[in-house]
Amino acid sequence: MSYVSGFVAAVPTANKQAFIDHARAAWRLFEKHGALEQWECWGDGVPEGEVTSFPMAVQAKPDETVVFSWILWPDKATSEACMASMGTDPDWQTIAEMAFDGKRMIFGDFEPVVMERRG
């Protein structure tokens, strides 16, 4: 069954194109290491909550936009092998620095339990 790596981060709004460029460069390596899909979504209507929210989770500042991203893998083993390659494949060093503060990014890996698709 498929496996998903998910990410939420706050990106300086002025760095939108740098974020897109970085994501496209990263895709080449994720794909090389077995990823099936990569989705990078720029926040458009991400409300601030009273108790919790995406902006609060990543400590978004007024000049930042929340991004929601995920990578679809064929399985957990492929995901783990790709993440391990970041310490061994020198191609990862060719990607420009992230366009945001990675310390405020939240991420995790998920096993799908319901998958529905139209058509």
C-alpha cells in the first residue's frame, strides 16, 4: 500500500518563487529515489485558529505564507530508503538551501487508511 510523507511550513511570502524552484529541484531527487508524486501547495485561505491552526503550528509570521506539502511513495521502505539517501547521495548537496526556516516545519509519515478518488 502507498505511504505518505507530509509537511507544513511557513515560507516568507517574498520567497515564493525560491520555494517553487527548490521544490522542483527536490522532486528530481525524490523521483530518483522512488517517489510517485510530490504536491507543494501555497496557502490560500489558511485561517488563524483560537486554540490551534496551521499558522500557529509553524509559528507563521505576518509576512509568511503557510505551505502544505506531501510526497506519495509506493511503500514505507521506499520512503525510508530515500530519506537515508540524504546522507549518502551527493546529489542532495546540489539543491539550493530551503527558502524557509526548516526548524519551524512540521512533518511526519503516514499510512493511508482511506483513499477515495473520483472516477
